[in-house]
Amino acid sequence: MADFERVRKLIYEHAGISLSVAKQDMVYSRLARRLRETGKRSFGEYLALLERGDKSEWEKFVNSLTTNLTSFFREPHHFPILADHLKKMQGRPSIKIWCCASSTGEEPYSIAMTAVEAFNTFTPPVTIVATDLDTNVLATAAKGVYSKERIDKLSPERLSRFFVRSGAGPDGVFAVRPELRRLVTFQRLNLLEASWFVRGPIDALFCRNVMIYFDKPTQHKILKRFAPLMSEDGLLFAGHSESFLHAADLFRSLGKTVYAPVARGR
């Protein structure tokens, strides 16, 4: 239990992730692999390695404890809202979208598909910045290659328009078309870092199923940093189990887990 408390402290201080006691078994099972690969004989020895500041192992530690459940057009009710939002901005020379938990790429590519469909061109005036804490999933996302199981819920029309099949038989994979991939830039970003490279104005910000890992004070701190980055008519998308009502001074609910920034100066 003492080792688990050290894990909780380290991951909270480094990534803001608040691990509940119920996650203890999950933590031990995931870190057991790190013990084997580093040759450490106990969790105490392994945690001492982290506490000495081993940067390479810190990255693997965080990657081990972050969950990356995702799929194309997950929580599908958000994408028609995004499409309408984009259509209202037709005529603008540049529209910026930030997906701050890209995982293996399904969410930012879903955003890109929505943009292409909204403007009916592979060159919409849209820039998508996709970030994540986990370097492993970012590498997968940047490649944009998926197994049949990962794309099986996409319509035949979208599959034909946005993907190219590679390989024959049941083991074939599907690659995101280069025209779509060009709309998305993938980079590592820790939301707890003192400075972010992302600049506003942001017209749509996807922060879905991210805040569930943070306690309320950390959530408010991050939302407070989001607010000045948002364009006046920007939209913030949250996950289905998340609520930002405790940050009513920063964002107002539009329903369906979509929020708008509170007008400046209020």
C-alpha cells in the first residue's frame, strides 16, 4: 500500500492524474512489466529510479498508467454539432481546432473527416492540432494505419473516401489518406506543463474523457487556461461523463456536453 501511495503521488505531481484506491490492482499489473524490463526486484526499487529523475523511464511510467480507449466518431452526437459550427464559419480564412487527447488518432481523424464533409473539400480552411501525454499512442496516430476491427463501424462511404486498404485477405489494414492526414499535426503535450505551444484563437476544443483523471481543482486550473485561448464563439466539447458546471465562471453549458466560453469582462 505504501508503494501505491508513492505511485499516486508521483503520477499526480507529474501528470495531474488522480488515481483512486480502486485502481490499485490495475496499477500493480501495469507496472509489473516495467519492473521486468528495468530489472528491478521490487516496486520500491522501481519507484526510487523514478524519484532519481530517470527521464526515459518517466515517459514509460506515464504511458503505462494512461488509458487510451477510443474509436472513430466516439460519442457521435458531437460531430453534427461540430459540422454545423464549421459551416457557420465559412468565409473565415483560418479555423483552428485543438484535440487535447488524441490517443491513437481516431478522434482527430474523425474531426478532420467532419471538416472535409462540412466544406466538401480535402482542403478546408481548418488546422487541427492533436496532442497527448502518451508518446506511444502519438506515434500510432501519426502513422494513421488501422486494423479492420478499428474501422468496422465506419460507413462504406467514409471508408472509401478517407482510407486506402493495404494488404490482401483478412489481415489487410486501412491507412488514412494522405490528404486527410495533412490536416492534423500530432505533438506531445502535458496539460500540467507551465507553458503550452498551442496558441489561440481556438474555434473548437475537444477535451473529452480527459478531465475524469483530474480532481476538481486541477480541472478548474486547466479550464482557466483554456478560456483565454478560445475564440468568442468557440466550442468546448467534453466527454459524456464529464461536467464543467464547477467552472461556470469560465464556460457555460449549451447542452449535450458542449460548452461556450463566458463572455470576457463579466
